[in-house]
Amino acid sequence: GLVPLSKTSPEKDILARYEYLQQFKKESREFGSMKQASEALAIRVALENLARNAGYPDPVRLTWAMETKQIQNILSKETEIILDDITVSLVINKEGKADLMIAKGDKELKAIPPKYKKDKAVLELTNYRKTMREQWTRSRKGLEESMIRGDEFLYAEMQNLFEHPIISKHLEKLVFISNDDKIGFYIDGNLVTALGVVISLNGKQTFRILHCYDVHNNSVWTDYQTYCFDNKLKQPFKQVFRELYVPTPDELKEKN
């Protein structure tokens, strides 16, 4: 992260380093807990250094910028190929997961015919799918960590993230709280409560992913749990159905 960036293509250099660190993080899961802990620390420091080196205020901003850049690079390339009478397309489903759609004429096939599996273009699309699925998993985990840390997002950052074809599928199922304590789902630049009330925003607010403690504090837990249940909304991680332990008066007294 501290090595000077390439002067000819700094953005490409930053993305390559970010992807290397994410791959390093993924591979570290194969080792024991002590090695994982030391490598997690090394990755955290490396990301902090890379963010500083690249001009981002913190690793969170670096992460979302690189995730966006990664998907833009993939989608700027050819995502549909035709081999004889077979069409192979890279698609993103309603959950945000990437997949390959194979068709022969008007008939959808369950798998790529053996004849084309080793084709260079097919292998490239398969690698893109793998990268995008890893991003789907990584961004879900990253958003949960952001909720726990209480990371704040600017209005412009929220707008950009909702344009991301994968991350937006996670975000649209989450509840947010603004710095002026407005709560709701982020829809078309507004917050919409579980009861359907639209709260207009002026673009100057910052936002956090609502923590279950915020739901408890604002007495809206039942509203959002009911909404999720009635609309069969499956959140990317436990948010409104997250367990919360509130200390009893006696426990608080004992601590004091």
C-alpha cells in the first residue's frame, strides 16, 4: 500500500493492488485462527496505507470505489457471445448474483455444451461470473461490517452505490438512518418508512445502515419487522431481525 503508484496508470494500479489484497484475504481463511488474525491485521494496515496513498479519506471509501471500478471494467467488455447457434450471456439476477445464461435459439439450456466449454471467450465470461459472485459475497459482508462500525455515507456516495448493479441489490433491502434521525428504506433519493411515509432529503444529510440498537431506541422495531414479514423481504444479513441484548437496570447499576 505504501509503494508509490504508477505515474502512467495510477487508477489501474490501485485496483490491481486492491484485488490482490482481497485475494490474499480470501486465501488466508485456509489457515488456523492465529495466522488468520495476523494476516487480517496486515490486510487492514495495507488497505489503510493504500487508501492514504490513493487519496481516499479511509479504507471504506477506497473499498466502495474499487468495487465500483471492478464492476465497471467487467461490464464495459463484451458480456454476450455467439458460438454457432449457441448464445452465452453474463447476466445479473434480481438478487444481484451473476450467472451465465445459455440459449440455443429460443430454448434455454441448463449448461454450456461440452464442445464450447474450453472456448477462450466462454472461459473469460466464466471468470467474470466468478469475480462478480465474489463481489456479491464480499460487499454483503462489507455492508454488515459498515453497520457494526457505524460508517457514514454522504448523499452523493449513496446515489453512486445505488447505481452499482450488485451492491444496490443489497442496499435496497436495508434500512437507513440519517444524521437527523430520519429512518427508512432509501428509494429514489428519499427515505421511505415501513408505513409508506416518504421523507424528502435535501442532499446534505449523511447516512448510516441502521443498527438494531437504533431500531430499539426509536421504537420502530415492530414496524420494520412486520414490513419485512408481510413483504417476504429477505435482508442480505440480519438487521431488523438481529438479536439485541439490552442491559437491565441492575446490571447497569452494578457496572457503575
